[in-house]
Amino acid sequence: MDERAQEDKAKPGGPAITVCVIAYNSGPTLRTCLAHLAAQSFTDFEALIIDNASPDPGDRAIAREFPAMRLIENTANLGFSGAGNQAAREGRGRWLVFLNPDAFAQPDWLAELVAASRRHPTVRSFTSRQLMDEDPTLLDGLGDVMSGYGIPYRGGYLSKCPEVIPEGEVFSPCGAAMMIDRALFLEQGGFDEFFFCYSEDVDLGYRLQLAGEPTILAPKAVIRHVGSASSGGRKSEFAVFHGTRNRFYGVYKDTPWPLLPIVLPLHLLGVIYISSRRENRPHAPIVWRAFKASLRGLPTILKSRREVQARRKVSALAIARAMTWNPKDLTGRRPVIRRVRPTRLGEP
């Protein structure tokens, strides 16, 4: 059976792809996002626009300008995690694609993701090349990197976009523009709704690593990203609180036991160092509040940890190798893209 027939068998009566755009007070970026999505050269997809109970009715009005796309109006804000899981349940495609409402896809974006999936038929998770919308010569990210400090970052963030970018494995996909096999997403339990938003994609990617499921960067699949448009900016109180708390959640939950006594102290030291830098000092009270919130959430997270670690299929050493332990990678936000491993993926 050829690859296209396999895809058709996996989606009886449905499209190849379900694209999910989760909107919350997204404003004008949503219109631009949907216009770029409607202009895709690959057309075998359905689009779900999930309005997460935006107080501003403008998002719903914008979504209705695209009648070919299905608008789902939530009565409560489920966060990115809850709405993402909702999309997995509602969608009919074999592949589930997440696109931020402030991300603008090039016309061949979906086509390139599909092409990457055909080049790597045993891989079920892919991520995109993200450029800064304000300056497309700069990277917004080349997949997510996990440092030995337990601090994830978008590879290459704010650095010059190189002319040649290899297609290879990264630690985890960035939820702003990722594609995952919907069955795999559901098997892994989807996004952890306890995170609400921020780092839920890294948590999912970490669980994929623990399950032996790689993520591949498809550098020809390109989007331009504004970033944090719905949450008031990259360093808003909301973003700092949820980002900090959820990074602690990720360390508590996903780090295999042999690594935990190493990573947790390094994470604490890393957070203290970052918070002590002059530009971050105004956020120190928010970081402290987020740390205390992470401790209050420990009973729930530890229950999740037991479930996640019980399903782990790879060694702690394999996880350590998938991380970067070079502190210069973290401070310089260097991308870490590794060669696709044939012995792991069964590819020639």
C-alpha cells in the first residue's frame, strides 16, 4: 500500500489534515492568519477556529468572514491546552495541525509539512521554521530545545536566519505551527489541561521523547510569527507567571528519575540567575509567585508524573542525549537540530 493510500485509509470520509486556530482576543492578526491559511496550495484540510470565550466579539466576527472554516464558540476559556484537546476530538483529519492566530503561513506551508511526512513515513510529529513577522530575517524558532537546566527555549530565537537549515530532529515541536498524527496526540493524552497555556507543547514533546517518538523540523515549512499577541506580550504578567509555573511543572512531571536530582537544582539556579538580571528584576515577584503556585500544584503533577514515567519506553540516557548540556546553547538560544536516527526510526 503506497503512502497516499495509507493516509486515505486513516481518514475514511475525512480530510488529510485538521488545522486548529485557537483565538482569544486575537484582533487583526486573526484575519491575517486565516487569510494566509485560506491561500494554502495544499487544500485537503479542514480548519477549526476555536473562539475561547473571547470577551471581545471581534474574533468571532472575523472568523465568520471565512465561511469555509468551522467556528466553534466556547462559553468558557479552556486555555490553549483545553481548546487543543477539543480540536483533536472534533477534527476528522489523520494529521492535527496547530497554528497560532498571530502566525502567518507561507502558501506552501501545509504542502511542505505533508512532504516532510512522506519523506519520513515512520515519524508522527513535525514542526516548522518560524520567522519574526516584524523582521523576517530573524528567527522566531527552529523547534524547541530542552536544556540540562530544564529550561526550554525556541531554537535560534532572535538570531539571523541561516541560508541553509538542515531537516532533522529537535526536542519538541512549537505549538505555534506544528503537525502531529492525531491518533498519537490522543494516545499521549493530548495537552495537559492543568498547564492551561504556555509550555504545554514542550510537555507534549517531552512525553513524545519518553515514548520514543521523535519530532522533525521541516525547515521549508515556514510561518511568520508575531508572538504573544493574545496574552499581552512576551513579558506580560500573564506570560511570565504561566511560563515560569509551567516550566516547573514540566521539570517535576517529565524528567526521568535518574536525571531529576541533577535537573531540578540546575533549574532552580537557572531561574534565580535569569530573575536576577537587571532587565528581569521587575518580574521577580511574579516568578516567586509562580514558583509557589508550582508547589501547590505538586499533588496533581506528581499523579501525572507517575502515569507518564510508567509509560516511558526509552532510557534516561537517551533523554539526556536529546537535551543540550552546553550552557552557551541556552544563553545564546542556539538551535539544536540532530541527524535523523535510522536505528530509532527504521528508515534507511
